[in-house]
Amino acid sequence: MTDFAWTRDQFLLPDGVIYLDGNSLGPMPKAAPDRVARVLQPEWRDMLIGGWVKAGWHMMPETLGDRIAALIGAEPGHVVVGDTLSIKVYQALAAALALRPERRVILSDTGNFPSDLYMAEGLARTLGHGTRLVTVAPEDVAEALTDEVAVLMLTEVDYRTGRRHDVAALTARAHEVSALTVWDLAHSFGAVPVDLAAANVDFAAGCTYKYINAGPGAPAFIYVAPRHAEKADTALQGWQGHDAPFAFDPAYRPASKVARMRVGTPPVLQLAALDAALDVWDQVDIHDVRARSIALSERFIAGVEETCPQLRLASPRDPERRGSQVSFHFEHGYAAMQALIARGVVGDFRAPDIMRFGLTPLYIGEAEVDRAVEILAEIMKDRLWDNPDYKVKAIVT
Amino acid sequence: MTDFAWTRDQFLLPDGVIYLDGNSLGPMPKAAPDRVARVLQPEWRDMLIGGWVKAGWHMMPETLGDRIAALIGAEPGHVVVGDTLSIKVYQALAAALALRPERRVILSDTGNFPSDLYMAEGLARTLGHGTRLVTVAPEDVAEALTDEVAVLMLTEVDYRTGRRHDVAALTARAHEVSALTVWDLAHSFGAVPVDLAAANVDFAAGCTYKYINAGPGAPAFIYVAPRHAEKADTALQGWQGHDAPFAFDPAYRPASKVARMRVGTPPVLQLAALDAALDVWDQVDIHDVRARSIALSERFIAGVEETCPQLRLASPRDPERRGSQVSFHFEHGYAAMQALIARGVVGDFRAPDIMRFGLTPLYIGEAEVDRAVEILAEIMKDRLWDNPDYKVKAIVT
């Protein structure tokens, strides 16, 4: 049983802040500063170039990949850490497309995170030969899976509404038409149980700066199913993915399994912060997190609907169809969110009218949820946005 | 005039070590630990998601890009930091190829760093239509520049031998046949004067963990000449390169100028270390560094040739044709380098027989060079490699 009093104590959060934006950037684990500092001193200072071996820097993308694999139902040796989520989605998509050379369609949905769509378009243009990205409404994905589709590329949990796809069912449906799947786990990893092997997923990628709390610019990860591991091609064949990177062979020969998805020199400071963040997850059962996330979300929705009738739920009402965030439509949502943040309740806003709140049980409980509802209700009563002198400042999140 | 006593004092180096491997990973600037720690506390801890704006994290790829631009003769606003060198080379190459759609050949040389060649091959395969990488010996590059060549992709300074190409002359020659140039500055930036605008270079990329001393896994940078800036396409079109990344527009619209070469969320801890490392360079004139590097290199070569006749110079003898490293062939080079490292003289080895020494004037002077020669001479006399019991341990550098 996960001890949420203990998990709460693993983070440093500023006084007076109710942080409902851990779905954008998680808070700082207490262990992170020392872990990062250690890479600088004594490691970098004293080992210099030797740190790559003596301090284990070189293998961190793989050792951390294995720690992540254990949290997402992936086979050991089939997850590697590095780069950014956009890059890892690109690699997964390129590898998947290469396994279906006779097909030309990448299917996605209009709710996918824009960067995934941009990267897919860039890859399709580079590949040419009629390769194209087709997007449909999220509810139409199953129907759009025809035998023209090479790859189904989806984000499990919608970044705006929290709407959640059924990974196993859509993967099975894709396989029925011999399409492959690329799942983006940005809003899944650390938010909902993920079981990639059980769902028969082909490729997946995710980030670690949201629910995992690995810090600003924390690296991404990629999963390649064992059945594709020795065949997976990638358009981005960097030296760190070579079978013998330090042989400096002029001919490229991909490393065995997922290590081939490494590209360049890994960002050791960021990897150290990720290492510290994962320590918390070693003590957590994601099913406990999920149960508590649902309880907190239901409590938050009930409170908001009772006290703030102007807000309209944008997330699915069925908790099974949501991730770990709750969103509301409100025409003055931007101004309302600014006012909330000014009073210490930090959520965020997504155009055109979505107020977004992340419910993250590792450090948020009933008291924070209730207080957030109270403050939101006061703001709705104040109606600051009716005052022509009220100015809102843009925030970039 | 650069004060090399001052620059030496900006680094923490372990006692008893003569570090001649700053061309692989530079040593830690004294300012780095505090700068990195600040990102964690108070920034991440207290600002949480707000750090992207309030602490300036979001703009660091561009503000640091401008600091780098000033050091490599690039126009402000035309360098951006991020990702790894392999990724930035890929983007530069993709953009350059898109500007020469009627041509199919990427020309490079056999001395180029393998990752650049691997990435080029991956891109050529993805592009198809006969796009191909052709490599020739470094001395044959000018002659191989025909009107079939779309892009000349070279690393200015050879990572093994230190042999240096003439950037301006080869760029002019490429332009004569209407080819574009992509220059990899991995062993140039911080080692030799670089003047991209004066040399009329089209695209360039480089890393910051070698001579710039920004730490393990420090990010790369990319330069796009102003004349290509508004036309430059890139295969890797991530959300951070969008003209309005936080509008979450489903349609991709590239940012103005080099900012379009941003891909995903930037690694803020690594960027902070880079920021600290660049502070040293603000007080340095690269022409002073170059003059001192040549003096130290000549002293080192003379010392080695006088006392270690078994070693044969692998670098060009003319200092104008070298970067800031000196390499020697020696059949027992691997064992000899291990013995040197065990005695505190840290260089590195590159197969099959190259002993490589970086001469980095910011923290290396005559005394270190003379002592390194002395120790090397002793090791050559000891001939450890003749002893069948002598074991060498592999180091990964």
C-alpha cells in the first residue's frame, strides 16, 4: 500500500501554493539537488572524462530505461532514455513506417499533442512517396483504421481534456488491419497504469518532466517491442546507437535492441535528476495512485460543479475515460486562471477556453482540493473580468 | 589581452592531474555548480511551472545562442542551442538538401566524425530518390566538388589527427558549383578562431562539452546563415520551433529565423552549466588562445620527438593546418595511454594506434606540457607492453 504521507514528504513545495500543474512540470523531489550536485562534484570535477565509465554516465540512458520499463509493463532492455519526446516520437514513427513499407498513411487524432503531429508531417514530407498524416476526431479512430494505415500514432491521454484512449483495444484493432502502433505516454506515465507488453504495443515514447517530476527539460524515453527490436530502423542513427560507439567505425551497425535508439551524447545532469525522481516511484504502486487520483478528481469536479456553475466540465465524466487531470470550459478561463495563480492555486490554461487542473496524489490531497475549490468559487464571484481595468499577463506554460 | 592566470583560476581541476583531454570533455568551471544549483533551488522549487517565463528558461536556447554567435562570427539571432550535435547536424543537412532539391549527393570526407556520416546516411535513406552520401579522402574534397553535389558536409578539425580544413576556401569552392555547406565545429569552437559570416558558411553546428567546458551531455548549437533563415526547412519540426508554440495550433508554422531549429523542451540544467561556462569565454580573445595553443603544441611536439622516437606525429606539422590537439601514432598506443592516465596525464586513444592530446590554454601551460613529456618519456623507457602480465583496462572516452 502506497504511503502518501511519505510521498508528500519527498517533495519541496513552496508555502502557500496548491500545485495543480504537475501535469505540466512536476515539483522538485528533495533528493534531486544532491543527486545533480554529485554529477558536478565530485564526479565531473575529479573524474573528468573518466566519469563516462567510472561514474556510469555512459550507461545511464539504459539503466534508467530499465527503471522506467519496470513502471510501464515493458520488458527489461526495451526502454532507453534520451533526447526529447518529439525526437523519440519521430524515431518510433520512422521505425514503424519502415516496417510497413507498402503503406503510406499515419493515422492520428485531432486531439493529439501538436508536436507529435508536426513531427509526423515533417517525417512524411521527408519520406515522400505519398506518405501522409491523416487525423480524425478521437472518437472516430477505430473506424478510420483501414488497411491503408501503416501506423496508428496516438497520445493516450489528451493534454487538454484528459480524455483517455483505450490503449489495448485500439492496439488490437490496429493489429487486425496489420497496422503498427506508436503510443505517446506524456500524460500517462505516472498518471495511470501503463502495461505496454500486456497491451501488445509496438512502439511508445514518453516524457519525464510531468508526473515523474524529473525537472525542467528532463529527457524522454522510447520503447520498442521485443518482436521489433532487432529489425527497428531509425532515421536518426547517431553514434551512441552504434553497436560499438567507441570503435568509431565509419560504417553504421545498430546496437542490439533498444540501445540503437540512442542518438548523441546523453545529458548527464538531467539524467541524474531523473534518477532521483524515480526513487520516489520505486516506493509507489501506480494502482494506488490511480485510485486516489480518481477520488481527488471526483471530489474536485463535485466541488466545482456545486459552487461554480459557470464552468462546464471538458473532461469525460466517467473517471475510467480520464487521465489524472480535470478540465473545464469557461469563457473567461484565461483571466480566471491568472487570478487563481495569483492566489496560489496553480493550474493552467489552454486556448480557447480550457482551465486545466492536474490531480497528482503524490503531493496533493483532499485538503488542497477543497481549498482550491473554495478559492475558485471566490474568484467566480468576484468576476474580475468584468472590470475593464483588469489586466492579465500572459504566462507561458 | 587574455589573462591566462585568471582563466586557469576559473576551473577546478583535481590535484596531480595534467588534463590533456579537454578536447573530449572540458573540466568544470568553478561557477558551474552554483549556476546549476540555482535552477533547482530556488527556481524549480519555488517557481515551478512559472520558471519557464520568470526564470527565463524558455528563452535560454536563444539567449545562449546569441552568446555563442558572438564567439563564432555569426549574426545575432542566427544561432540556437539544443539537442545533441548529431541531431543538429541532421537538421542542418536536411535544410541544406531541401534548398538543392534537384541534386542528390552529400559530399563528406573519410575523416569526418562517424556520427555525422551515420546521420547523413540515415537522412539519405529516409529521403530516398537516390540521395546518397559520398566520402572522399580529406585532401580530395576540393576536387570532388562537382555540380552533382548538393551539400558539402565537413568537420573542420579531424577528431583523430587534428587536421584542419580551410573553411572559407572550401565554402567558396562549394559555392562555385552552387553546393551548400554544413560545417561541424565540434573541435573548432573554443579551439580556433571561427568566423562563419566572413567565411560565407551556409549552415554549421557544434557542441559545447569539449573546449567550451559546459559539462557531460552539454547541448549542441546550430547556425543558419541569414540568407537561408526564412526558407530553411527542417525534417525535425517540433513544437518549440513553432512560431507560436503555446498556441498549440494543429498546423505547423515555423518560427522566424533560427528559432525554427528548436525541437522539444530544452534541458534547463544543462543550459545553466553552459551559461556558466560561457562566462569564462566572455573574458577571452580566441586569437590569444590560438597563439598560445600553437606555442604549447609546438613545445609538446618538440619534446615528444626529442625524447620518444617511437612515436610518429599523426597531426599536420604545420600549426596552421592543425586544430588545438596533437596526435601521435604508436603501435602500443593504447597501453601507453593507459599508463599515462595511471600517472595522471590524461589524454585519450583512438583506434587503431592514435594517442591524442588536447592543448587547452585556458587551463594548461608550459609546466604541464613539459611534465607530460617527461612522464611520457619515462613510460616509453619502461616498455610495460613487453611484459606479458601487463593488463590494460578499456576506457570509454
